[in-house]
Amino acid sequence: MSTATTRHSDRRISPVFLGILAVTAVTGWATWSGFASQPGVAVFLFVTAAWIVSLCLHEYAHARTALHSGDISVGAKGYLTLNPMKYTHALLSIVLPVVFVIMGGIGLPGGAVFIERGRIRGRWRHSLISAAGPLTNVLFAVVCTAPFWLDALDGVPADFRFALAFLALLQVTAAILNFLPVPGLDGYGVIEPWLSYGVRRQVEPFAPFGLLFVFALLWVPSVNGAFFDVIDSLLGALGIHEVDTYCGYDLFRFWREANEYCSVSP
């Protein structure tokens, strides 16, 4: 009886996550209604809270897939509660991704939950566990971009449209970066089970630095420009114009002087 109760509590949604979800809903409403006297503050809180929600779902997807693949330890670690404070690398999983968004408008992936890989059999299962996180970002991006590619923006306030476009940009960048086959990122985790033991041993020491390597590379102007050209093309194909994401980022940085064009756009 106690075991069943424990298992149930391990999967109960955390009040912390529910609180973040409530902040997302309230600030989303404030952005939509224009209730806030400073729309940039509402956009900042809405995008940040929604981004953290997506990070929690990203990590949850890893853990849930691992649970069904044989790692029953994820429940006891609190990964199934969606509580961001339960992750093995809360700094990498939550804090740094939010900082990267503020610094450069990039949805940089965070650190993954700790999976006991020895409990899991089958290379396909290992690959699926790694892919589950970024696939969540893809799904989140589909939801954020749906009003644009469905041409359902009639009556949607400009500030909310801009915020949604910027949030979509974060999800698309997170999905693409996560799928890069760089040690330490999920993309490498997808292909790792299919590599030889010798290759894995040689690459393993570089895993802790993969995320920092990608971040440093994105600071190179030519690389950054080429990367965002790809992002803008993808978003454009989904009906999101570059000006929408630009104005969303402009509103997000409420502490800076707002661009006049964005403040008067319909």
C-alpha cells in the first residue's frame, strides 16, 4: 500500500510547476488585454514563464520516456512532478537557458535529467529517450505558430502576436540546437547508442563542454547570421514574419528603449 502511495506522489504535479503555469496564464491575459501599464513587463513575464514551462515539459518528456523504457528510478528522483528544482542540473536546465534568452534571444537547450541507462535495453529506446525532449520543443513550436499558419490572427492584439512569435522563435531554436550531434546535447544522445564503444570513450570527456561550445560558436557573427537566416526562413514558412519576432524581442527587453515601429504596429 505504501509503495503505491509513494508511486502516486512521485507522479503528482508539483505546486511549483502549477505556480509557473499560473504566471504564464495571468501574464498572457495581461499581454492580450493590455491590462498592464507597461506592456513590455507583461510580455517579459509571459514569455519567460512559458519558456520555463516548455523546459519543464522537455525534461519531463525525457523522464517519462525513460520510465516506459525501463528506468523506474526517475519517479523517486522527482522528474515526473514537473518541478524544475528536482532536475540534476537545475542551473543548466532552467537558469542558464533563461539567461541566454535575455542576452541574445536564443532558445539554448538546458541540461538533461539523469537517466540510469543501465536499466534500459535496446538502442532504439536510448535514442528515443534523447529525442523526446527536443520533440517536445517541436510540438510547442507547432502550437505557438498555429495561429500564424492557420491565418487565425484576426482580433489578436499586436503585443500578444509579437510575444507569441518570439516564443515560437525560442522553441524553434531550442529544437534545432538540441538536435545538433554535439556531445552533451540530445542530438548526440540520439546517435550515441549506434556508435562504437571506442568512439564513445573518445568523445565522452568533451560532453560537459558541448553546450558551452555551441553558445560560444553562436557569438561568432558569421555563424550567428547564418543560423538566424535558417530560423527566419523556417518561421517565414510558418507565416511568422521577421518583424513579428523582432518586435517580440524588443518588447521582451522592456528595460531598453522601445522601438517606435513596434509600439505603433497594428
